[in-house]
Amino acid sequence: MDFPVDLGIVQIGLMLLILVALALLISALVMVRRVGLRVLLGRGAAGLCLLLVAVVLLWVATLIQTYLGLSGEVKAAHVMVSPVAGQEHRLEVELTLYGDDEHGEKHDKYQVEGDLWVLQANIVELEPWVNALGFHSGYKVTRLYGQRLDGIATSQNQIFVNGDDQDFFADMRKGRWWTEPFVRSAYGNAVIGTPGEFDVFISRDAIKARSPGR
């Protein structure tokens, strides 16, 4: 998965924290000749701990910056789904993906094979103490596809609506990009619906659809 660097207030603050930590380490090394090794147990140890924490938190922030912030329940999308006239097991889906200050809104139309529509999202849930530091759990709506009521498998490939997410699941399988105690869980989740108009909401444990205004 690609994580392009897009510096925000949190990242800038952590970089400044890293500079402070480096300054503490350098000053401890400079003073060790005059004061002795005990300075390394004070200023040096504090600088090293500060450096490690800041680097890891900066890594977490960069890791999830491609995701939209998730705090509580978020209205992530709006769908209008209707059967395609004259075509059995075929739906037209008008999909609006909502953004935020860093992610633009997207609006597209698709056709999917099936009697039901399925919208899938990837969710990264951070530990509460990480949220308390100003970081938000994140989500990314990724796939759209259809299902048939009779249980017969569809022949249409799934549609990527927000970029390829194969790296997300490859990293999940190999455990390369999240670690305790920062990330509580990382997973994919989907909502299945019948034709109609729905608002799609995402929380830290589910993606769900409701009629507008509910």
C-alpha cells in the first residue's frame, strides 16, 4: 500500500518533537565529558525515549493519512440503486463518496450484476489512547459489486471505487504495517442492500446503510 507524505499539523508537531529529542541526545553526548556518564541516564535517556515515541507516532500518522478520519459514526457515502430496464439481474448504482478537508468528494455511476449491491470498506481501528493523542481511526471505501438472490455466483469482477486495496490485505496477512499497542484492528467490512436510496455510515466496527434522514 502506498502512503504518500502529506504533512499536517500532527506530523509537523511530531517532527518538531523529534528535533527536540535529537537536541537532548546531542547535548547529552557533548556534556558527558564534563559531567560524566550520569548525564546519559537523565537527559540522554529522556531524549532517546522521546525520539522513539515521536518516530513511531509519526509512522502511524503517515500510515493512515490516506484514510478518512473515523471518530464515532461517519456518513461515508450515498447510493441510489435501481434495476436496469430490460436486463435481468442487473443494477445501476449511483455512488457518492463523501470526503473531508483532505479528501475530495467523488460521484460516479456503475452497473453491477446481481439483485443486491455490496459496498466494502477497509477500516483501521486505533487504540483509544492513540485517539486521545489526536489521531483518528480511519476508513476507505474500496469495492462495489453485486450478488444474486438465487445464490448463483456472478461473473462480473468487483469494481474498485477508490483505488486498488490488494496491498492492504497483503500487509494484513503478513503483519507488516501495523503493530501493538497502536492499532487495535485492521479489517475489511461490507454492507449488502436491495435497490433503493441509502446513506452509508461507517463506525469503528461496521459499515451500514439506512434510508436518508434516519
